[in-house]
Amino acid sequence: MEYDIFFDESGDLGWVLDKPFRKDGSSKFFSISYIIIPAGSQKHLSRFVRGIYKERNRTTKELKGTDFRAPAAKSVSRRIAAVIERHNFIAGSIVVNKSNVPIRLMDPGCKDVLYNFMVQLGLCDKVSSFDTINIIPDERSVPSVSKNTCSDLIRSKLWLEMGSNTIVNYTPKVSHQSNELMFIDWITNFTWRNYENNEPAPFQILERHMDVRELFF
């Protein structure tokens, strides 16, 4: 069977941790979230996103997770959880506490190492029995070097370590052209805000429907 996988990130991979975030400082946490759906099921995510846009009278400007204040984020999280449960979709998040990351990974040239590790950690156990997976990240959030290395790491993990024959397609898209990527952007932002901003309510709703892994905590 063929599956589509959409994933996105929140936070950043900078390492200025002694200054406030967005005031010359980096985020303290970095998260990647994903949703795995049978190919042909995109309509459920797209319909959901269009409905939120209509309710908020948005037309052209992309509606990011950061645009939802806490009460709205909590409401949207309930509805996202209902979509995941209703259609038996697979969702998850990997969250890194950057203050405890091995110092070697803080080298600017190693951004792809941590990013790629997080992606394969989240995905490979879940997709090894699938015939084909179409991995679709947000093109703007993928480290430039990872655009070439991420899919190869996933293939090597699946084919060489796990004995899987899964065909891996890797096709980044721009999020404002994909309702599915907007859907996962909201999930990963609500997850990240739990750790970075101590806004637990939306995440507490979502985590019951996701596989959440914490790294370097």
C-alpha cells in the first residue's frame, strides 16, 4: 500500500541559547512533527484546513500555527485530534532539548545530522512494512544539505538495517501551496509551544493521538 507523509518543524537549529528567542537568541527546543496517511486521503486534511480558513476569513495569506492564540490553538487541537482519530491516521512528534545536545552537533555544518536523525527516528519503524512512501516536507524548512541526504538516510535505515523493501520518494513542497503541510505545521507549532513557551493545553489534547519522543531531556 502507498502512503503520503507530511512533516514540518518548529523552533530552529541555531545554538545561541544564552539570549532570548528572537532577540538575538535561538529557540531552546526544536520539534519535527509528521502525519502518515494512505495515498488518496489528502482530501480530509485539505477540507479541514479550508474550513479553518473560511472561519477566520483568510484568503491569500498563509495561516501558520503561530497565528493561533492560546484559546484558538486549544480549539483547533481538539478538531485536529478528531480528524486523526476518525481516519486512523498516524501522527507523531520528535522534540529535542537543545541545551543537552552533544556539542559536536552544534557545529553549523552538522545541522543536517540532527535533522535527518530526527526524521528517520520518527518514521522508519512506522513505515517499514509499507510498499511505497511519499515523503513531503516543507521545502523552506529543510536544511539545504538535508534535501539530498535525508531520503538516503531513510533508505539506508529501511533497506540495510531493517530489511525493508519500501520504495521511498522524497518531494519537498512549499507549505503555502499545500493544505496538508499547513495541517502539520499547526501540529508541530502547538507541540513546540508546550516546551518553548509553557503553553501545554493544545499539546495535551494532541499528545493522546500521537507518538511523542523527547530527545536529550
